[in-house]
Amino acid sequence: MIKNQNTRLLIIAVLIAFALWIDLSDTLFLSNPVNGAVIYERNVKPQLGLDLRGGLQVLLEADLPEETDISADSMEVARSVIENRTNALGVSENVVQIAGDRRIVGEFPGLEDTEGVIAVIQQTGLLEFVDMGTTPLPAGTIIQTDYGLSEDAAPAEGTPDAETPIVYHTVMTGSELDEVGVTQDQVGGLQIAFSLHSEGSDIFADYTSTHVGQYLAIVLDKEIISAPRIQSEITGGSGVITGQFDRESANAFAVQLRYGSLPIPLKIVESRIIGPTLGEDSLQRSMQAGLIGIIIVVLFMAIYYRLPGMMADISIIFYAILAFAVFKWIGVTLTLPGIAGFMLSTGSALDANILVFERLKEELRKGRSLKQAFDMAWSRALPSIRDSNAAVLITSIILFWFGSAFGATVVKGFAITLALGVLISLFSSLYITRTLLAIALDKIKVTNFPRWFGI
């Protein structure tokens, strides 16, 4: 048997009570009973995925020639920019991840203002510092730059005609920006102050030292914002963007750049809106199927394994309570594949109990005492339980990597809930079931092994 049964039972009771508090709440809230001050607050509202809540899914692709090499760092920065921008719009529980070498998948569950999000995503925020030579163009002019073009597409010279537009040279992009903020000039006008990373600072210093008296345009999404004249060499790694800014436009511009000027331009390849009705229907059907399956399994365990089976049934209920609390606590986004992973991990919990119970029956058939059979059942079944669950965890890790590498969010959701479910099921079968069965055997004087254990 096991020692310290009361202590183990107290630990289980505390865990279940805390898990129920999480399961039955959307916000965990504690306040000081004396002055009412908030001591602790945490949002634990269930996060439902796109397939359950409906929403918007967008597939983005780098808008650069196929031969252009795109670094993994640039793609990661672009992903982070899109995520930050949509978060700033109040789009919660969004999922933005890289898919392959050139694509990004964005999922926005429960989204209503789809046009607003698409508009923000399309505003690539590609900031370029462009060499204008000795002839500046006015703000608002749309120009073509050589950023992202092949080496054969050299900047044109002279006055452009209808077929040969001028291609201006991009000195550097906004990826070199370090900090961005709104400041005032000496007469109270608003301007955008920026500082550069060390590499960008060197590029800026080299360029301005050889182009004094010429114009350097600040270009956002191929539109000239301003084109100041280089008065002298700039070596401090900082500068300002001037223009006809009011407070609102200056802040909007700074926020756009602060959340990251995309290191690469992106285009929307595909977008689709998923209605919540389909997801709600799928969720209801999945829950019905899961409930029916659990009822059948619970009845099987109780009928076939008798007393141990009934303890396992209680343990499975505790497992479900704990698992759902963990999902809510760490913010797992629940999808249909994620629910399937959870259901599959439930089978792992039952599988561990079955291995132990079958071993227990074998030891009792050999004439072992109840205490000997109980201890030997868990110790001898442990290697099989460990190996089988380790294999499932390894598979979950591989599936998670696959989903992350190729943008398959459904695979990632399945892998996460499966792995978490397996870990919780191990605790359920090896700790909770064992404790409950040991207490039951101590309280109940078992004299007829075949009747109580289904031998």
C-alpha cells in the first residue's frame, strides 16, 4: 500500500478545488477584505479557435521576386509586426505564424471588423531611405525603388517616359530602426524622431558623408513622406522625419513604425471568413460524441474491473477537471483538433489504469496478498506506462514542430492538447487512482477477490 494517505488525499482535494475554481470562472479575482484592494486578478476565459468561434483567416506572402533571398529573421520580424498591429486594434487571441520560407498565416477568431484588419495588414509599413539625388519630389509622390529587385534592374537615368520609369536607389530600410517617437521642433511643429541600430548607423554615416547637399527621401510604402536636404554628415545614428503632421497623424505614424516597419513587403494571397454557426455546430457534435464515449468507457471500467474500475472512473473525472483548468490557465486556444487531442489523451489515462489493473489481477491469481499485489502491480506496470507515454510525447513534439514549420495551426493545437493531456493523465493514473484505491481498500474489508476485482 502507500504511506501518508491523508496527506496525498489533502493534496488531491486542494488541486481539485483550485481547478474547479478556474473551470467555473472567467476571471480569478482576490481582494483585500479590509480595504477592497485587488490582490490578484487573472483572465482565464476559454480561448476558442477559428474553427469554433468563426473569424478571419489570411494568407500572406512576401511580395518580392522569387529569386530574392529572404532570411528567417526577416520573416520572424514580419510575423511579429502583423501580430503587434492586430493586437493594437484590439483583436484578441489571434494566431500569426510563419508558413514555409515566404508565407505567413494569420487567424483572428471572433473578428467582426474584418475590413479594418485587412487594411492594417496591407499597410506594409515598408520604410525606405531613398537617394533622390539633386532633384527632390514633393510629399505624396509615389515612386519606384530598387529594393527587392534583381541586380539587372538598375536605376534608370534621365527623365522617364511612359515605358521607363525612374527606379530610385534605396539606401536602407526601416529594419535598421531602433526607436521611434514623436517630438517637437523649435517652433512647436511635430516630427518623428528615430534612432538606428549600429549597422544602420554606419550605413547612414557613410551615405550622408558622400551626399552632402543632395536629397534623401523618407518613403513609406513607396510614397514620399518628406525629402530633406542633407546639410552635413550625420554620424550620431539618429534623425527626424519632418512633414505636415498633426498630433493624430504623427502618433499613428510613430505607432506604425514602432510596432515594426516590415523588413519585407507582403501581399495577401488568400483571405476567408469563417462563420461561427459552423463552428458552434461542430463543437456541439464533438461534445456529444465525447460525452457518449466517456459514458461507455466509464461503464466498461466499472463493470469489468469492479472496485479498481470505479476508482479509475473517479480519477478520470478529476483528470478532466484538472486538464480543462490547465488549458484555461495557460491560455491554450481550443480547436476541434485540440479537443480531439484531449480526448485521445483521455484514452492514455485509461490505458495506464488498465495496465495496472490487469497486473493486479495477475498477482492476485498467483496467490499474492492484497498488499503485495497492490505494490507489485504499480511497480511492474510502470515501465510499460512510461515507455508508451514517452512515445506519445515524442510524437507530440514532432507534430508541434511540423505545425510550427509549415503553419499548420490545427496540427499544433492537436499536439499541444495531446501532450498536456498525457502529462496530466500520468499524474491522474499514478497518483490519484493509486491513492483512491489504497484508501478504498483500507476502508473496505475485501474478502472476496473475484467479486471486487473481476477475477
